Amino acid sequence: MADKQARILIIGGGFGGVFTALELADAGSVTLVSDEDHFLFKPMLYEYLSGEVEAWHIAPHYRELLDERVRFIRGTATDVDFDRREVAIEGWAQPETYDVLVIAVGGVTNYAGVEGAAEHAFPFRRIADADALRGRMIDALDRIQPDAAPQDARAATTFAVVGGGASGVELATKMADLLHDAFRRRGLRGEPRVLVIEMTNRIVPGMGEELRAYVEEALHKSHVEIHTAARVQRVTPAGIIFEHGGAETEVAAAGVVWVGGVRVSPLVERLALPKNERGLLRVEPTLQVEGCKEIFSLGDDAHFTDADPSLPGTAQLAFQQASLVAANVRALLAGGKLKTKYIKELGEALSLGTERAAVLTAGQVIGGPLARQARFALYTSRLPTWHHRLKVSASWFFEGTSPRPLGLRRPGT
């Protein structure tokens, strides 16, 4: 396979796909396929919701990021013919051929079969999801009469977040801080209500106790209501029903946001490749799919065991795996020896409302406003290209990162 113009096809434009494409730009004929026209730095989607960052900061178009040697196709990969080494793309008459295939399509929201969840809950994985949620929050506020009783204002601005992991905590504290700020600005009586519903017996399961202490403090300061050991039964147009201790509770809500888990994409579900019990592709330590030396997979698609147990499902796993995939694709094409690598935890950085964060690095936790600034600095360093990092860091330095109050329009809208 030693061919300078080997056809390298990468399906998926998230962390795994983009960083792999950037590192392989000169390794052959590289094509990236994504169903969006832009990359998304998902760890800062919460800051986009709050208006602390703009879309171009965290969702630059692929044409701005990719090397000119990388061909980009916007489309949805629907199937793979492994014998012919072809990938079918929705809307394209001819399939794309490959010598090396990288599968990095990522997961989709897992509603776990809960009645009404897919129809009535907000997902939170894309820019459009954040726009829709922010719009719902503004609509809820706009329906409140200035002289409304506190209990009526509270009922109108009740929101439920399903999932008490890091995503649920980050989202709930942002929402609560934005809504409380809106109550103050509008002179409304009472306060909004934001609930987190978590099926395990504690929030942020799997997280260390020291970091959890910061999380719990932030939830308390943001007045977020926590329900653990609670299982959602139904989501309706008017709210949510969940069960705890054998008793059902129904909560009327202006919106229900679902961050309660991820499952493999429909494409991965269809592929006749080795998978584990959760449907993830089985990969070797080299990130090659078992029994398929020319197919690699990473991120949310792959069951990769050579990593810190806290990393599966996180962006930093795909971020680090991309370098290993790129190195091994080069080695495969050159007839060299492929590498393995144990993927370590680089540290955690949680946004905890519009004024605070918690950062874990080198075993130490920093919390509060200083951690918020550290989080911005950390994530600046992980943006895909140096020129984008430079533009974004300049914008944050000169224009600031203050949240935009609910009701104010984004620039250019």
C-alpha cells in the first residue's frame, strides 16, 4: 500500500475526523465527509448558549480549517461496501472509493426508548440545538406579565435537564444563571426553576470527590434543583414525568433538555463489522477495526481499551486518538510498523454557570472565576489550527467573554 496518492477517506467531521485530516493532509488523496459545513468545538457549546462566545469562535467552517490538499464533501455517509471499498453518500450518484477508511462519525442522542423523549425533548449537540433552546428560554420569559405572581413566573420558567453527568451540570448551571439574570433585568418577582434529573444515585458519576465538591457548590449557588436515583418515564409537550422510590412525579416545564446519554450512529449500527455489546466498533490498540487492517475508528464509534476509564465519550479522547490514527495510517501506507499508545487524562475543565468553572489539572482543582479564565485558555490551545486559535484568542482578549442576556440578539442576526 506504499502509494503517495493513496485514497484516504475520513467519515465524520468532529474532533477525531478533523484532527486526523489535518495531520494526514500530505499523506495521500485525503477526503473528509461530514453532514455539517462546519466543525464544532462541543466542549464550549454551553458558552455559545450563554453568549460568552460566538458561533465563529467554536464552529468555524471546514473551508477555513482544512488544508487545501484535503477535499471536503458535505453529505451523510449511508453505507460502506467493504469488498469494493466504497462509501455511499446521500445525494451523491457515485460512491467514494478508498484505500484507507477512517470512521469517526460520532454518536447521536440516546433517548433510551423513553416515551415522548425524541419528539418533545431538546437535544444539545449542535449549534442549532443551542439556538433552539435559547429561543425557548426567551419565549418563556416573554410570556410572563411584568406584575405576575412569583409562583406564576416560576411555573413559566421551569426547565428540566435529563442527565446529571458533566454535560447536564454544565448546561443546567448556564441555564439557571441566564434565567436568574433575566429575572433581575426584567424586574420579575420570584425566581426560575431548573431541575437536573439523574438516574444514578449521585451527580457527575465517576468524577473525583474533590471536583464533585466544586460542582455541588456551583449547583447550590445557581439554585439548581437535583433529583438523583430518578428515572424518566415520559416526556410530554407540557413537561416530564419521572419515578423515584416507586412514586411518580409530574413536572410542568417550558422545556426539557436531554443530555442523558449517547448511542452509536445509524451508520455504525448498519455496518457489518465487529462490535461490542453496546454496538461500538471493536478496535485493536492501533485503532484498526478488528480483522480490517485498512479501516480505522476512533472517538464515540470505537471500543478502545487503552485509555483512562474516565475518557470514553469525551472530546479529549478523540483529540488524542487522532494523532495515533494519523501516525498509523502513514505507517500502513509505507509498510512500516504501527504504534500503540495509552491515552491519558489531560485534565478536566467544567463550566459551572456564567461566572465560575472548575479545572482539574495535575491532580489539583481550581475553582471559581479564575478557573473560568483558565478554561478559556485551555480550550484556546485545543482549537484545530494555529490561525484559528490566534483569531479566537484575540477576540476573547479584546472583546471579552461576558454572557449575553436573554433577549438580546446575536451580532448579525
